[in-house]
Amino acid sequence: MSVEDNVNYRRLLLALLLILFSLGGAWAEGPFFSKKFYGYTALGASGWLFSEAYAARQDANDAYGRYKRAETRGDVQIFYDESRRFDTRVVVMGVLGVGALTWSVRLLRGEERKQLPPPPSLKIKGVDIDIGGDFLGRRVQMILKKDF
């Protein structure tokens, strides 16, 4: 494993942490936990991932060129493996970039949390009806109480 591989693994780990950071805070409350903040964070992460995919694509093209120009059997195998490794990195970074971009669009276009209305309570001559449940999920629970 070369020094370049260690740097690239650190970059990949940093990208994954940025994406997980933007996913985790989208439901929290507070000034730094708004959907827009995390949407822009995910958008920046997607841009960085796409730039890494582009750089890996350039490296893969260079490795493929060296593969075609190689003269010995050992060099052919080394450059072929290097080209495949960069191609795999292009796919991984591209997929992560698309995922981060999709998530950032979802966060930036999403609506803020809705405030729930107070649960209604009805009183009809001798009968008390308590209505509860999840209004956003469209589930309703009714409890009838007889007060005679």
C-alpha cells in the first residue's frame, strides 16, 4: 500500500463522514441544525466527490495509456491493475456524489416541520369523545366515555 493510497482512503473516509454528518443533523433543532445548512454541506460534499471522481478518471486514463505502451508482461499487469483500481474509484466517488447531490436537493427543497394542531375534544350530552393519534400519518384514535 503506497502513501497515495493512504491519502485516498483518508479522502474517502472524510467524504463519508461529511455525508453522514449531513444526514444525521437534518432532524435536529437549533441554528446550526437547519435543513438548509445541511443541504449546503451535502452540496459541497457532492461537488468535492465529483471532483475526486474526475481526478480519478484522469488517473485511470493515464494508467490505461501506460498499459497500452507497456513492453514487459509484469508492467502490463501492474498498469492494468492500476487502471482498474482508478476505474473503481471513479464509480465509487461518482455514486457517492450522486447520493450526496440527491440528498442535498431533498434537504434544500424540503419543507420545514409542520406544527401539529391541538387534539380536538368533543362533548356531547353525557358522552365524551377524545380524539387522538398521528395527524401527519393520518391515523386517528377515538375514545368514547359515558358520563351519566
